[in-house]
Amino acid sequence: MQRVRVGLTGLACVFLLVMLATAFLGGNRDQSPSDVSNSANTNVEAPSEPLAELGVAPGNTPPAATAVPAKPAHR
């Protein structure tokens, strides 16, 4: 029972520390999320296909790889 009490007390202390840090370091609480996004660089558009730009989208093979004919099987 002692371990449970110590563990819950430690968890409560960490929770209080996080809440206090959020209260003191909260910064931009008066701005709405749209204000924060408008303050960023608005000339940069979000990618419509971020996985395709990275080249990791499924089925996104280069055209040269699909143009190679398969070798016929010898019997």
C-alpha cells in the first residue's frame, strides 16, 4: 500500500508542476488559433499531398520503373 501512496503522490506532484508551468509560461492565451496561423508566413502553401512529395506514397513508382518490360519465362 505504501508504494501505491508514494506513486500517486508523485503523480500528483508532477501534475501540479505541469499546471503551474502552463499557468506561468502560457504566453499567447489571448490569441485565437486563427490569429496564430495568420501570424505565420502566409506565402507558403500547405502541401496537398505531403506523402507524395516525400516519395513514400503507396503506388508512387517512377515512370521509368514501370516502363521496363518483364522477361518471358523460359520453359
